[in-house]
Amino acid sequence: MLAVLATLHHRTGEAAYRERADALAAAFSGELSRNFFPLPTYLNAAELLQKAQQIVIVGDPQAPDTAALRRAVLDRPLPDRILSVLPPGTDLPAGHPAHGKGLQGGVATAYVCTGMTCSPPVTAPDALAAALTRR
């Protein structure tokens, strides 16, 4: 449930999901000191909540340039990745860090967001792969 709430918060920017996730994380945090072995999913979800790397690709989902950017993301092991591929003209919720961002020069464009900050627009798969560094 913690991972679901974390993902919903990051995808929508809704504070209510973050508040519920924080409350759930706090409710089980005491268990870590007693026996952390049964809690790896909890730990992964807590990290997702705190350090998610959101990659937003704006482009025609069937176009080769969009597919090349998507492949640049999916070919990398990014455990805290939240990938969204949006057709042009689709708007993200107002609370999302990539809200209002779109195509650059008529080609598929990616934005790498951590917290409420996004990278400049990236249109080349190699440049996107370079931008996907772990914190």
C-alpha cells in the first residue's frame, strides 16, 4: 500500500496521497528496529516515496522517436523510476513538476524530475540516458 500511495502522490502531486503514505510509513517504522527481514518491500516503497525519479516523455506513443526515448529509460536499472509516456496535448495535474511541459521542436521530448524540479527538455536518447543518473 505504501508503494501505491507513493506512486499516486508522484503521478498526481496530490498532498493527500503523500500524507497517507507518510502516516503509513510512520505506523510501521518501529518494526524496522525489531525485525527488518520481512520488510524489504516496505523499505523499497519508503525510498520510492522519498527519492522517486520521474521520467515524463511527451510524444506520439507509436512514433520511433518516442520509442527510442522510452527504450533509453527502460534499458537502465532504475528502481525508483516512475515512467509516464504522454501523447502531445495531454496535460499532467497542476501539482506535478512537469505540468505544462511539452514537445520541443516537434519531436518527442523527455523530462527527468526529482522532487519538484525537472531537467531541461531532452530529445536525444543518449542525452536522456546520461541524465538518468542515480542520486
